[in-house]
Amino acid sequence: MGCRHSTPTEITENEAVEEMADGFCDPAPPAPTDSRLPLSALQVFKLKKSWKGIKRSLEPTGIEMFVRMFKANQGLQSLFSSFKDLKTSDELRVNEALEKHAGIVMGVLDECISNIDNVDYILDILTKTGASHKNFSGFTAEFFWEIETPFLESVKLTLGDRYTDNMDSIYKITIKLILENLVKGIKES
């Protein structure tokens, strides 16, 4: 090597890259998700990251969700004695009882989405929450499904252009999982 009679070994750039790459291990793939969770590890990551945007506006998103649900199905509003007589969306938006209820519901959704990869924990929360609705006069398991579209619309409104087609798919899968287990909770209680 330093001798003028030796010939330098030429290593092309591609060979150098291949040689360096061979010296390193590929990163480990993400841990597989629980088989009861219909989301991949990447989808869980994206959901949690996206949910941070909702978390900053949890209460307004929840109020919007209920306003949209009541607009689509006015009969559901009659189940709530504290705000069943309110007529306009504006009245609903400033009603303290609706604000409180929306906060409670969004708190449950937040707990589940923030811990979506802890399936035992979220299933326990959802079945208990679903079962607790058995105590409300006139409430049936099918009413849970009435929140699906308003939830998705409210999340989309809150996230704006961060709500992509991919995130729409992830949120649809997530809300379906949540609602299925709320229904299971009320039916099994």
C-alpha cells in the first residue's frame, strides 16, 4: 500500500454502499399488533399522531359531533333531559349540559384511541361504558351507531387538510371497533 509499485484497488461507489450496507442489520420490524385490533402497527402510529390534533380541541370536536348527530336524528336528542328542548344548533353549541356530556364521551374516546394498542384495556373500558348505557331509559344498543358519521365528520372538520384518505380509512376502522364493543357491552349486561 504506500509503495509506488502497488496498484490501488478501485472500489466503485455502488460496491462501497453495498459493503457498508452489508455491515449493518436491518431495523427490526414493528411489533405485531394484537390480533383483536384491526389496525397495523403503522396505522396505530398514524392514528395516535393524528389524534394529538383532536386532543387539542377535544371538547369542541365532541360538541360538533353531538350537534351533527342530533341534526341527523332529532329523536336521539329527546333522550337527554338536559337539552332535549333546544331547537337550534347554536343553542346546543352553548349548552353547558351538552358541553359536559360531550366532554365525557370524548374523554372515553380519547382514552381508547390514546391506548389503542392496549387492547385488553380499551375493551374493558368500552364494554363497561356500553353496559352503563343500559341504565338510560329508551336507549338501545343500535343508538351507538348513530354517532359514527358525526364522529368522522367532526374529526375531519377539526383536522382539516390533515384528514387524508388514509386517515379516513384508519378512523373508520377505529370508530367501528369502538362502537362494536360499546354495543357488545350493552347487549351483554
